Amino acid sequence: MLIVGIGAWANRLTAPARRLGQRASSARANSIRQLSNSRIRQLRALDHGFTMIELLVVVSLIVILATMGLTQYRNSVIHAREATLKEDLFRMRDAIDQYYADKGKYPATLDALVSDGYVRKLPEDPFTHNSTSWQAIPAEPDPNNPAAEAGVFDVKSGSDEVALDGTRYSEW
């Protein structure tokens, strides 16, 4: 209680000096504002746009970001094509296995899968953009029936391009 009373008494003694200082500092502030306002007006009259260095920095940042975005876009397109190729190969190999399970022999051509209803149509290779470029791998001849045609045992892509993992699409 005593400490609070002393603080209030000290404030009463220093209040007139503070008011006097505030008036002096506000007068100084006004004169500084007037000087700075006139200087700002002069600088604004000279300021007509961006400097060449500012523009070069901004343009270089935009180019760097655009390059990074374009690289990511290209990789995502290739990744999507690879996923499509894997899915198409899986579906065609599954249809070949179903054909063999049903008929006891491999199909003579890939078109036999379509004509017998195992697939609606042959998918388009995402890298060659053609449904006729698939590479059919023939089956081993049957030693019990050497006169029978071998048929299609497996299918691969007709593309010679290299995948993101370093392998050729024709090896998948």
C-alpha cells in the first residue's frame, strides 16, 4: 500500500515536466514531418517505375519456378503413361491366361482375344499410340502335339523408349 502511494506522489511531481517535454517533442516532430513530407514529394516526383535490377530479379524467379513446374508436369505425364502401360499389359496377360484356361491352348493372335470376347478391343500402347504395335511372344511348341500352332504366350510393348527407372518398355 505504501509503495503504491509513493508511485502516485512521484507521478504528480513529474507530470508538469512531462507535459512540457511532450510539447517540445511534438513541435520537433511537426518540423521533421514537414521536412520529410517535402522530401517524399521530391522523391515521388523522381520515382517513375521499377529499376532494371528489380525487373531482372522478378523475371528470373518466374523463369526458375516455371522450369521446376514444367519438369514436374513432364514427369507426371510419363508416370501416368507408365501406369497405363502396366495396367494394359496386366489385362492382356490376364485375358491370355483365361483363354488358355478355357480352351487349353494359347490364342493364335492377339486379335483372337477380341474375336472370342476376352477383351472388347486391344488397348492402345500409350507410348506408340497404336494398338497394332504390341509385340506378341510366341509360346513354346507342345512336345506332345508338334503340328499344333504355338500361339501367343505373352505380350510386350512395341516402344523402344526408356522408362523412368532405366528399363526399356519393351522389356516389361
